[in-house]
Amino acid sequence: MKVAPSLLSCDFAKMGEEVVRIDKAGADWIHLDVMDGHFVPNITIGPAIVKAVRQYTQLPFDVHLMIDYPLDYIDAFADAGADIITFHLEAQSEPDMTIEKIHERGIKAGVVIKPETPAEAVYPYLDRVYMVLVMTVQPGFGGQAFMADMMPKVTAIKKEAARRGIDILVEVDGGISEKTVAAAAKAGVDIVVSGTGVFKAEDPERAIEFLKNSDK
């Protein structure tokens, strides 16, 4: 299992140093949560911040757009250094056009669903995306409790992809820690996003190692 620590839980006054710290601790990807204050009731970072911290690591940047019109910002985040861009099917932009735009920029595309959105919503896009992100909290704020009842969605998506012969990654984001990761591992999750579980851990290296090996 891969681990993508979320910068949402880092010390924003030392973001560059925090990226270096988590890279050295064994992170596989860096997860960057982009919120616009409209799609979710919070505002975080934009392309300028992504570009600023890009110089501190060679790890893949997993950019999660929690914004109303992701299509309008694909170029900006591509230019800033995103390697993977995920966007919500509940957003206002047309999904097919958004996926196409991401691919035009040579970046891996992913779709995201909120807790209230059924797994079936992603099925039409499985053959065109690199990854599906299943939210295990309501998007908007870090530190929320993990919603274990989202795990059947993970299983259903993996099963549908296998039925169609599609190789796809499933990521979960929200409330992932040493106490909750076993449920994700059992469901077949490929990547876990962990903010507080890594950045606030006494020993981030040990926390990442534990999460990585939870599916063994």
C-alpha cells in the first residue's frame, strides 16, 4: 500500500521543510488538498503554493481539487508541477472534458466521490482514469473521523474494474490512522491519504511504515 501524506496537516509556516521531512520519512506521494471556499467550506492553497513546494521533492504530487470548476484550473496546476490531478464528479465542470484536459497536459487523471455519492457514479470513467479517490470523510477539513461504511464502495469499484479488465488504483482520504487503516487494507485500497496520522505523529517514519505494511 502506498502512503500519500496530506499537506493539509503540515505546518504551513514551514511547508518546504515539511515536504522534505515527510519525504525523508518514506512517503510515496505528497497529497495536496486544494479548496476554493465554494465547493467546500474552507480555503487552502492554490497553484502558487504547489509551485513553491515542488522544488523540495521529486515525489509525485497528488493534487486533489475540491473546487467548483476544476476544468478552468487544470493548466495552472499542471504548470505548477502536479503529477496526478483528481477532481470531484460532484463539481460543476463536465467530467469527460476535464479528464481530456488533464490527459492533454500529460498528467494522470483521477475522479473523486463524496460520501453521499454511490460507487456506480465512477463506473463510466474507469477506463479513462488512473485512479478513483473515495472520500472517507466529508471533504473540507482535516482531522475528521474515518467513515468505515465507505469501504464497500472501494470493494465495488475494484470488483467492477476487475470485471472489465481495467487496472485502476483506488485511494481513500479522511481519518486514516494506525487505528483505521486495517479496514482500508481489507477493502483492497491501493493508496491511503493521511494528514494528522503522519504529520502529527511522534515518529512520522514509523507511522508511514505502519500504514504501508497494513495490507501485508
